[in-house]
Amino acid sequence: MDFKKVNAPVTTETYNRNVIDEPTENIYEAISIISRRAEQINTEMRKELIEKLEEFATYNDSLEEIFENKEQIEVSKFYERLPKPHAIAIQEWLKDNVYYRNTEEDNQE
């Protein structure tokens, strides 16, 4: 996922409850689906951040020496400015970009 192209809000935003629960007709189910997607996004973001920070890592045997790596600081600042995973998940949910299914309905058939 390209996090540079995400248009999710960076600040807190209030949403209409009826719009969020419209696809499932159950607010709790909708929130559960959104939270699972937010966890997936968070894991993906964390993995990508660690990979980028590893590129600039310097390893030394001395515990006393701490180096400030400008590239690592810039990468960290970039990820701090990104929208939070829950905001991205809500945006995806509202644009119908999240696939979900009810397994209870599948079992009844």
C-alpha cells in the first residue's frame, strides 16, 4: 500500500453513525470489521517502517556511543505525519474498499 497517496484525515473527525453501519446494518459489526482492517494496516505500516530504518542502521559494539542518523530521523518523521491506521481503515470502509463476509450466513446455506 502506498501511504503517500492516502487522503485519510490526520486529525479527529466525526462520522455519521448511519453511514458507517449502512453496509452491515449493525454498528458493532461495522466497527469490528474496521478495527480488524486497522490492525492489518498498522502491521503493514510497522513492517515497512522497520525495513526502511534497517537500511540506515549502523551497528557498533559500544553502548556509550549513540549516533543520530539524519535519514532515520527523516523516515520516522514521515511516518509520524501519516494518518493513523484507524483513519485509513474508516476511509476504506466508507469508499467500499474493504471486503468482508458473514461466516454465519455461509454456514446456514
